[in-house]
Amino acid sequence: MLLTSQQYVVLGKLCESILNVSEKICFTSVINERGRTLQSKDRMGIIGRMASTKQEMFFMEYSLRQNMRKEFDDDFGSVRYTYAEREKEVLFTFPLDDHLIIVACRSSVNPVSFSRKIISIIDECKVQLALKTSIDETAEKIIRVVEA
């Protein structure tokens, strides 16, 4: 799915809103289904310090995992978020339609309350993205009628 420039702006604001939830958040990124970064905000420079090939591998790995999880949606329901605790940070992933939001934090966050805050922000973003999509679709229909 190709995004409009306004949808990129919404995703950028989404990253900023998530970053503002807590000073413990190191970075947040929105990636597409192929692991390509659409928007990213990095408070601590973690992603920026990685070599570009390592960044690509990092995001592709998360994308692949998310795509594999979808195979079991009929059996278990769709994934709301995932949580991985590592030595230095904890990593959350949140699906957003065909995209994935990755959030890295310092390890001292409560995963349940933290994820609820992030899901609330994502739900607001979904409304903005859906509204923009319906506006675009309506505009396209009007253009087709006018041109006909």
C-alpha cells in the first residue's frame, strides 16, 4: 500500500506521540510489511549508530516475524502487541494495518500499562489514517465523475 504525503505526516506524528509517552522510550519506528522504515524517531541515537545493513536486518526480522504471526490469526486472534525483554532494552511491536510499529524502552517499564497507552495512541492514528483514506477515495470518485 502506497502512502500519501499526509499519511507519512500522520505516521511521523504517531512516532512523536509515542516518544512523548515516557522519557524511557529510546526510539519508535514504523515499518512496512517488507521491513522498510516509513518513519522513525530516535531519542538515544540507537538506530543511527547501527550500520545501515544491520538496521535493515533488524527491521526485516521484525517484519518477517509479524507476517508469520498472521498465519495463526484464525486460530488465536490477531496480535495486539508483542513484548521482548533484552539485556539493555525492552522491545514492543504493535501492528498498524499492513505496517508495524517498533518501540524500544529502558527495561523498567510495566509492559501491560505501557502497551495500553501505546495502543490508545495507535487507535487515534488509525482513525486519522482511515479518515484520510476515505477523503482520498471520495476525491478520486469526484474526479472520475467530473472527467466522465
